[in-house]
Amino acid sequence: MNDTAGSTAVLRVRDLSVSFRGEEGGDGDVHAVDGLSFDVAPGEVLAVVGESGCGKSVTSLAVMGLLPPTARVGGSVALRGRELAGADEKELRSVRGREMSMVFQEPMTSLNPVLTVGRQIGEVLRRHQGLGRREARQRSAELLETVGIPDPGRRVDEYPHQLSGGMRQRVMLAVAVACDPAVLIADEPTTALDVTVQAGVLDVLGALRERLGTAIVLITHDLGVVAHTADRVLVMYAGRAVEHAPVEDLFATPRHPYTRGLLDAVPRPGGRAAALAEGRRPRLREIPGLVPGLETQPDRCTFAPRCAHADGLCTSRRPLLQAPAGPVGERPDAPHTAACWHPLDVTGAPAEATEEAAP
Amino acid sequence: MSTDAVHSGTARGPAGPGGPEDIPGTAPGRRRPGLLRRLRRNRLAFTGAVIAALFVLAALAAPLISPYDPARADFGSALAPPGWSHWLGTDDLGRDQLSRVIHGARASMQVGVLAVALAFLAGVPLGLIAGYYERFADPLVSRITDTLLAFPFLVLAVGLAAVLGPSLLNATVAIGVSLVPQVIRVTRAETLRLKHLDYVGAAVASGGGDGVVLVRHILPNAASALLVQATVGVPTAIIGEALLSFLGLGVQPPDPSLGVMLSSAQPYIAAAPWTAVFPGLAIVVATLAFNLFGDGLRDVLDPRGATR
């Protein structure tokens, strides 16, 4: 990866791998993440996308150091140059919620039902900033206002069951940004919300990024959310990064057939009528097959069994992330890379001769 | 823990620090109806609660409301049947049965409350630890719990009381210890359930240590289950006390206790049945009342109940 981006990165992940010990006498280990690297700069939104089960959430938990002891984590996770992989629990606790925080998918269950929202936000403030009860409540109300909750003076003393799902997710955001963290990891923060509420929560994320310069890792499988929010996109498949690009480049010219498949699988308005007009059966173009099991990380392209363009090379050698031949993206500082032997060109046709370019 | 919730609950009132916009009644139907209200809708539970409360009051005010000194013998009116001067009759020594039942209730309540408190003091921390540190602490705590649970409750209590020696304090300790396994079981089960919930994960993700997670997030959410367990534990302890005193391992005779009364009534059951009937009735009514109250509380505190 390029070092100019790396030097300004606040979160720098290198060669992250996570495997879970299998049942004894069972099928062996599960390799959830394999050799993942990425950087996030202050004020930047990196979207991590992929199908369910491709390692997105495991990646976020690994970065936070929240995986259960049955997980083996390799590689490096550096926050402002400080290594977190292998750090002890005490050090991680002082980082979590203060320098790096996380928002979970389920706002309905992520708040403690017996504590007022003010207390739950205040808990983080009191823990990391040593505020007193009164100051914490005051600051909690300010944070509620920051995340766009009306009437914060009253809401701060309410219980989670008195709030709607969108409001609860805003409260979760308030908890997450209470201590101005350098990095915010949002694991599908809008998946459980309806669309109008989604937009509101994403706007809050955008505003926080601008106001506080927070680096945001946005984990999602919703490409609409990605287009709306992200600066760069990391596409994951079966635990590996398959494509990494600025958001405009990715949507304009997806290089990896998997990314192309994801984009094609998004329903479009008028798609049905257009298909009928052309005499085609109106159906979404899905990607055939399923995400493979993760018992092994084979030395080949993991997407090859589902790929229309796969050949002998794809099933015998593993492609690495590299900038494909052809036009450079719009941002030379953030190159467009894909892990594919036959990256698609602008027209969507697979390239022939990257074999020679490969080491 | 639960007092935290109570504090913030009161802070929401009209006088709460919410500023001028905090006008009561602006959010109709937002609050759940009060606990008492919901309890009142459940007739059986409410009856149980009232009787249990009367029982507790009688125990507290025993010296004030007893018509006679429970220890004063009056051989002139021994084994008198129930009547105007002695509502529940007298026993073989002419002592007033009503006064003795009231004072007996005092001993029952004392054991009931203290034994349950003791069981919770020991059982709740152990249950939390066993449930939270599933890999390390649970095997040890759970095997000990299983071993204790292999003995029926009363057998365990009698055995322990016999070892400790006969006295009210020792009976309390014996009953308390015998209740511990059940408390551990309930606390552990709740902890196992709660620790996988999202808000516990969220607390860890925001830097919460084990202590914070256990005391602020798990314990308060287990409180309703524990409260129900406590109300069910009291009648168990009352029966335990009656049994131990009946066997001579608890309250020692001249002192009144429902168990002691039953024990000393044995020779006269045919001639003066009231000597056995009334203390027995007191045990049945008190136990039933607390159990009904506990069952009702379980229904009322269940969040899946009518409130959602």
C-alpha cells in the first residue's frame, strides 16, 4: 500500500488475520480474516463491504480487541502509531470508548434498559474523563444535541424504552463519540433502521466526521449507504480484501468481478420495465453460488468457483491486491487496487495479460 | 445498583432538572403503570402481598399488639378453648396462644429475612462470578452447588443446624446456607443470559471493565429475577425455622415460635386441637401469602407481560 496515505493514517491495519480454533476432532480451524491491510486517515470514511460471513464484523471486533479468547489474531493494528494487537486488556480498556469506539448494529438491544440514557453516556465520560455525576449529565445532554436529539434536557433522563430505534442509534453514537475518539467503527449502524431514519443517522455520522475529524470505519452491505457516505471502499470476500478504491472509482469502474456482481445485484428503479421491454425475464442478477467455507485459505482466488471469467491461473495461484493496468483513478493518492488475475476494464470485459505483470 | 434506578426514577418527576419544558403529562402513556398498580390488578398476588405485609407488621409490633405476655403461665386457665378472654385459647401452661402466635411470627420473620439476606450475600456474588467467568470459576462453583443441591433443602438445614448446635442464630445460618445453592443457580443463569446481550457488549466496547459490567449492567438487570427468588425464599425459610424449632434445633422452649408451639402441642392434639391448629394455620397462611406475592411479582416484573 502507498506510504503517503500511511503516514497520515490514524488507524493502520497490516496483514490482519483471524482464525478460530475448531472443535476438537472437528473440521479444524476457521480462517475468518486473511491478510487484511488498510489505513484510515482523520476525517475519512472507509467503507468495508461484502456479503454476510465474509469477515467484516470479525475485522471490526479484532481491531477493537473484542474477540473471544478462542480467536487467534495475527498482524498489526496500530492506532496513532501505538500497537494494539497483543496489548493487554487493561491497555485496551483505556483505548476503547476513548480513542477508538464502536457502534453496533442493533440499537434496540444495545442500550441497558435499566439506566437512563444520560447515565449510559455519562458512564463513558466518568470513566475516561473523570467527570462528576453532575458534569457528566450536563455533557451528556450536550452530546444528545450534537447527535440531533430534540429536547435533550428531557431526553437525558429518559430510559431507552421511551426512545424510538433511530433515537437509540443516535444515543449509541453519542456514547461512541463522547470522548472525541480518533476512530469510530460503525458495524452496520443503519441496517436495523428504516430508510428515512437511516439517512438521519448517516447525516449525523457525516457531521461528526467534519466537526471532530473522526476517522470512520463503516461496515455495511448496503451499497446505497456506501455511495452516500464513504470516501474509500474496501471490498471483502471470504476474509480477504478483493478490491480497494476511492468510492467514485469503485462505482464507475469496478475492477474485480465480485465487486461488479455486488453492484449488479442492486435493484434499480425501472429495471423491471426495462427488462420486459427488451424481452428479458425481469430478475436481479445475483452472484451464483455461496460464500465458501473458511476452513482453509487456499492459495488461489477464493472467488474463482463463482466467477464467470475464471481460468486455470485463478484456481492455481492467489492474486494479490495491485493496481490493474489501464487508466489511473481520479485520486492518485488513493490508488484503485484489485486482487484479480483478470481485472475488468472500463467496459466490464476481463483483461487478458496480467499474468506477465504478476511477480 | 437497583437504588441507582430508583434515584434516576425520582429525578424524572415534575421537579426533575429537565428545565421549563419538563411539564408533567406531556407524554401520556409513555411510562409503564406503577409496580403497585400492576400488582393490584393481580388479585391473588395482591391478597398475598396484603397478608404478608400484615404478617410483617404483626412481627414488628409484637410487644405492642399482643394481649398477654407470651411467656406468662396461668395454670388456672390451662388448655382453655378459644373464647373472649383468649381468642385462640391457651396452651398446656395456660399461656395465651394469640400472643404466642404473634411472637412466633416474629421469630419466623426474623429467620425468614435474615436467612434470605445471608443466602443472597453469599449466593449473588458467587452466581455472578460463576456466570461471568464461565471457563474458570463456573466448574468449581457449579460442582459445589450441585453437591449441595443433592440434599433436599430441609435435610441440609437440619444437618447443618445439628452440627452448629441448637439456637435461633444457628438455625438462621443453617437455613441461609441451605438457600445459597438456589440463589447461585438463579444468579448464574441470569448472568449467563445477560452477558451475551448487546448492551453488555457495548459496555465492554466503551472501555468498561469486569466490575463495571457485572455491577452496573448485569446485576441491575438480574434484579427482578432475584427479587422474585427472595420472596420465594422467605416462606421456605419460615418452614425451615418451624421444622428446626419443632425438632428442638431452633428456638428453645420457653421462647415462642410456631415450630415450638407445634412441638409442645403434640400430647394435646386430641384434647385441645387449637393448640396445634392455630400455629399450623399461621405457618400455612404466611407461606401461602409470600408464595402468592412472589408469583405475582414474577408476572408483574416479566417484561413480556401485558405492558408491551
